Amino acid sequence: MTFGARMLKTGMAVTLALYLSTLLHTTAPVIAAVAAIFALQPSIYRSWRYFLDQLQTNTLGAALALVAGTFFSKHPIAIGIVCILAIMICLKMKMEANIGLTLVTVIAVMDASGGHWWFAVNRFLLTSLGVGSAFIINIVFFPPNWQKKFMEEVHGVFNKISPLQRTVISNEMKETVFQETKDELIGSLFRLEEKYKLFEEEQKKLKRLKYRASRRLVVYKQMLHTLRKGLDILQLVEEHYFQATSKANMNAFVDEHLEALTQYHEYVLMKFEKKFKNESYERLEAMDLKNDKFLLTITDASSSTRDLHRLLVVASGIYDYGHQIVRLDKLVEQYYKGLDEKDKEKDKS
């Protein structure tokens, strides 16, 4: 785990919850602090959704605990049964994420219900105060800049995958280093996909998607898909390429093609950020990746039908990777072309 905005926001949410509960002269302010920790979410939309969902489950859980506490007081068996009922309610309402904090409310309310009903209400209000504090902090302080973070991590993943693609055939990298880098790459790509889901969710749920935002989401999704295809090549080479017997010139031929695709992929990413001119990349045609030369070379290099089948599996992965880069390139061009047309329409109006 790295030090970041979410750590700071967690501390700020706990501080705000404790400060407000002390300011309101409530008892057991630690309940508000615990609720604030549970309630802090990675995006504004999820904070808002959690806030609304928690109000529902919290209210039901508190009401259930208050009624049960009135009749059974603080008996451990009664608290356990009510917790089970609270979990069943959350599952029925499809609010599994709220189970933990709802149970905190149930236990706190039942613990207080042996005295006066106001103490039970106080516990419920403390929990709600903690959830509200986390929601406010998440909106006001350090709102996530998803576009910047997403592109930074896209480049981070690409910077990990490109040296692996460039050395996977030549086998120049040490095996232990290669596997460690690959494992890191898999984890980074998974986290990037999770960030995309958060970004897409926030854009679609909290905002009415404009033309620019909707087209950008399409480009981002294709970026993820292309990176995933690049990772698939590494797996295909490990499983099939080195198990097949081929002619001596095959390694250099495939390595050259992977180098060309890696450079092309880098070019498209840079073009999206307007670091290159928005024009076609001619290296793809020069490397014969769009014609039958690649397939013919693999067929001629195969020593047997079994080897041919293995090499064709690798060739299909490389072709698909190249196809996805071409598609990404076209989407980037269409993205900026559409923005230019929108700007012209605005100028006319």
C-alpha cells in the first residue's frame, strides 16, 4: 500500500466525526469514528450510494435492535440472533457492502437499549454522523482526477509490458526477473481495470454523459483491451512458442514483429495525449503485418504439423494484438475528429 489521498481522507473523516460528536455532546464518539472508517469509499459516486444505502439498512437495523433490546435487553444470545436477522435483511436488499456497519449499529443500539431509548437513538445518530462525515470529506477534499490517474497508470502498465514483449522471444531477460515483472504487470493491469470501472461508474451515474466524455470512455476501454492482448502474447509464447521446433530465422522474424507492434502501441498512446501529430503510422505496413507474409513465414518455419499448430496459436495472438492497436489508433483519430467537428459547429452557432 502506498501513501495517498485515501489515507489522508480516512484520517480527516475520523477527525471530523469525533469533533462533531464531541461538539454535539454525544456519548461514545468512537462509534462515529468507526462508522467513518467503514464508510469511506474510493469514488464520489460510491460514497453517495453507500450513504443512501446505509441510511436504509442502518434505520432498519437500529429499529430491529431497539425492539429486540426492549424485550431481551443485552442478552448475548439475543444480540447474536438480531445480528443474523440484520445480515439476512442486508442480503435480501442486495446491500452486502453495508453488513459490517449495520452490525456495528445493531450491537451499539442493543448495548444501550438496556437503559433508556434515547441512548439507543444516540448510538444510531453517531453511526449516521460517521457515515455523513466520510461522505463530506470524500466530496470536498482531494476529489479524484480519474482521467489523469488513469492515463498515468496506462503508461505505467505499458512501461512494464513493453520490455517483456521486446525480450520474450530473444530470452535475454533473466527468468526470475521476467516472472517477477510479469506478476507485477498482472497486478497493475487488474488495478487499472478496477480504476476504469470506478471512472465509468462515476461518469455514467453522477453525470449526464456528454459527447466528449462518452467517446473518451470508448477509447479508455479499448486501451485496456489492447494492454490485455499484449499480456496474452507473453502467456502464449511461454506455453507454445518455445515448445515448437522452428527454423533459425524464426526468432528474429517474430521478435522484429513484436518490436514493431510495441513501438506502434507506444505511438498511439502518445498520440492520444497529443504528443505526436495526428497522422497514420506507416511502420505497420512496412513490417508486413497486414498481409500474408507473417503466416507464410510461420508455415515455412514449422518442422511438423504439431509445431505448426503451436506457432499458429502464437501468430493468432500477435495478429489480434496488432488488430487491437489498429482499432485503438482509429478510435483516437475519430475521437479528435469528432471534437473538431463539434468545435466547428459551436463556431458556426
